Amino acid sequence: MNNKEIVAKALQAAIGDELSYDQIVNFLEKPKSADHGDVAFPTFALAKIFRKAPQQIAADIAEKIDSTDFEKIEVVGPYLNFFMNKTVISQAVLKEVVANGNHFGDSNIGNENNVTIDMSSPNIAKPISMGHLRSTVIGNSISLILAKIGYQPVKINHLGDWGTQFGKLIVAYKKWGSAEAVKAAPITELLRLYVEFHERAETEPVLNDEARAWFKKLEEDDAEALELWQWFRDESLKEFNNIYDMLGITFDSFNGEAFYNDKMAEVVTMLEEKHLLKEDQGAEIVDLEAYNLNPALIKKSDGATLYITRDLAAAIYRKRTYNFEKSLYVVGNEQTVHFKQLKAVLKEMGFDWSDNMEHIKFGLITKDGKKLSTRKGKIVLLEEVLNEAKDSALQQIVEKNPDLPNKEEVAHQVGVGAVIFHDLKNDRLNNFDFDLKEVVRFEGETGPYVQYTHARAMTILEKANFKPDAKVSYQLNDADSWEIIKLLQTYPETVTQAADQYEPSVIAKHAIKLAQAFNKYYAHTKVLVEDQGKEARLALVYAVTVILKEDLRLLGVEAPNKM
Ligand code: ARG
């Protein structure tokens, strides 16, 4: 139970049936300053009911409550200020954390139901960019958070492995490429070819016609086209997998756009049967005026299918295959209209489950204030960023802890963790600028700061050779430990809040606050001094290590024991 619930229960008993428990909870406030206690109850609403002055009501209620859960209850005008009994609460909270370990905060809200998470989904033959990094780490964290509350996440990498760009690539490869160059550095070379194609097509528009023709061949299962396509896909996926390995992220499915090639005819037939398709200058569209949206283009005049056609087939396939409770698409803001159209078409088709599809949007990453794009070859290679982050972490570790045995391994955990943490600590809708120096700092609101705090706390436990015991009553009642206890106590609701909002930043912010509260505590308190309170202080340190590590785990970040 959290403090508001404890207070509400006590108030309910004192007030009687005049106010429901839920009404009471709604009235409760968190005082701005700790001088006014942990929870406050304004009595204005009761004045009418009891026909008494709020001040009098507050005093009467205070009289009636007699519980060891509170240190004191102050009546300040019409307010009742509750001061929680730190000894009682800390004992209960520490007991729960010690008993449950990293399963503290687990629940079965999800009832094992499936949630599909469309995430990462980079495009073949193009580098996986900082933008795809966002989708990858946000999707991964959401999957971990949902699993903690009892859902079965299904992580789907909807690879961009089909579309007119393959026509362009084949043309460019045949004209200006070589097998050796592709083998040596697949994505770099394929990107070079793609960029070259666009540059030349500006003055040589026939190239576009050739590209269209090759894509048509591909769609018609031409052997040469298919072989090249498969090769581009395999080589690209190898490079993507290197990055996923570095991030420690796995997928349940790599069914990309091409997977739906043989599943779109059924979609088109369904649309026809429901009389939803309209002809428009030779193309087939679904009118979405009723939704205030532009029409969805299902088939071009040359018969080629589109991004949205494949997404329609994919959505239906996912419903049939996974019977999802929710279907999430972790994709940048800029595709908002696409996902609105996708849902609207499915709704028109009579699929009410389309209401359970959700576009989990996120903002842009900029570098030095500028947008990153692949079209003009202006890209930041993710692999380079991760390696730079690792190097920077290594430098700092060498300075801080020259004797650390597994420096390389820890540098990897810290460097990569720093990039992930930085991405997740702000509300996902915010845009943010990527400055590597900022990201890998050991101070401030960074991943390394949280990891460092965790490692520091682990060292204390090791020094003391502390073993927690769920049968022992650990009790604390000082102000600094109280700040930590409150952050531990509210952990389960922090997790559900992060899940409800699909917002990993809720977890990241909790980690930062917990690390800060711990560092403040440690600066003011001699944890290891030999007195009666030592075991309780160590239990608190232990609980901090467990929850910091769990926070980091939910973000997809590792927590080294030493750094
Ligand atoms: N490949 C797309 C891109 O890089 C993202 C795909 C998102 N998922 C989807 N089902 N449309 O922009």
C-alpha cells in the first residue's frame, strides 16, 4: 500500500460512509514541503455534509484517528497533515523488497495477453540511423516494462525490405557497382549507390523509369531481381545484427514488408467486397474523408502495391497469428498520418480491433540542431556512435578505477548504456540533440551516473558482507532514508504508470531520483558505523541496489557491480 492508500483507509474509518474511499483518495494532496507532512487532506468538501466549519471537521477527524501508521497528524486550519510513521513504513517496504528482490513491482495486470510491438524496422540497404535507434530502444524498454506487469510482448522487426527503392538499387548496382565492393562493406556501398542514383536521376530522369521497371520485375518474381534483392537483404541484416548484438536487443520476428507480398491480394479482395476501393486516375484508393484524412493509396496505376497495403496485410496477419490485446507501432512522429490512415482503413473494413492499435510516436534526434537524413548521405552511423561512447567510457574508467580487471567489458556496458539511457530519459515525444560528451558524463542525469551509484552501493554491501534476511525487521526513521523509502514504496505504481503511458522515461526518471536520494543519504550518513542501526542501513543500501538495477534492466541497460 502506498501512503495515500494508508491515509485514505484511516480517513474512511473516521469519516464513515459520507465519502467513498475513492472520493477520499481523490481529495488527498501531496504537500509541497516536507514540513507539512507526507499526505494532506483538505476538509472543505465535508463542510456541507457535516454542516460544520472545515477547521472543526479537521480537528474532529484528527481526534478519531489512532493508528501506528502515523507519527503525528497536524491540524492546520482546514487541512489535516499526515506524517507517516517512518519506522513502520520503512520496515514494511524493506521487507517487501528483500522478500521479492527484483520481482518487487511485478504484477499480473496483463494476464499473459499478447502485445505486438513493431519496433526498429530499418530499411534494407540503408544504415540503421539514430532515428531507428530510438524505435529500437523505446520498443525494447516498453516490451520489458509490459512483461513485468504480466503481458507477453512480441517484438517484431518490420524490416523495410520491399519497395521501389529496390528498383533503384538494382539499376545503380548494375550500372556503377561491383560485387567486391558490396561484400567488403555492404551498407556503405549500397548507400553510396543509392545516393549516386538520386544525384544522377535529377538530371537523367530515365533512370527513374528503369528503376520502376526493375521493381516491377521484382514483384513478378524475376530470378535475377530476386537474387539481388535476397543478397542485399542478407548483407544488410548481418550489419543490423551487429548493432542489435551491441545493444543486447533481440526480436521475436523479422517478418518485414516482403513477407506480406503474397498476403496483399486477400486484403485487396476484402476491400473490393466491402466496396471500399475507388478508382482515381488509374490508381486504387480508399476514401477517408469521413476521418478528415487524405485517401489511402492502395495500388498505383501500374499495379504496384504500397507501404500502407503491406501494413494492412501485416495488421491482419498479426491479429490472426498473435490475437493481440494491443498492437503497438514504435515509429517516429513523421508517420502520424500513415498510422491514422492505416487504422481508419481497417475500421472501415469492419475490424473493430483496430481500436487496439496504437502509434507510439517519438521525436527527432538532431545533431548540432540539424535533422539527420539518409537521402543526401548525411548520416550518423549508429555503430560508430556506440563505439565512440564505449571509448569515452573507457577513458573515464581508466582514470577513476585503473585497477578494474574487466575494463573493456564494463566500458561497453557503460558506453552503450549511456546512449540508451540518454534516449529514454526524456519524454519520448520530445526532440533532443545528441552530444556524445553530454551522454557519457559520469555526473548529472545520465546512465553512467545511475550505474556508478549502483556500483558504489554494491561496494558498500561487499565491504560489509551483508546478507539480507526477509525475517529481520529493518527499521529506519531519519529524513534522508525516508526520501529513499518513499521512492521504493511507490515503485510498483511507477512501473504501471510507465506501462500505461508507454513511457520508459518514467522509469529513467525514477532511477535518477533514486540515485540522487541515495547519494544524498550516503553523504550524510555513516552507513558502516558499528551501532544498532547498521543492519537496517545496509538493508536500505541493498534495496537501492536491487531497484536501481531493476530500473536499468527495464530500460535495457546493464548494471555492472564495479566500475
Ligand atoms: N521502415 C520504416 C522506416 O524506416 C518503418 C516501418 C515502421 N513499421 C511499420 N509497420 N510501418 O521509416
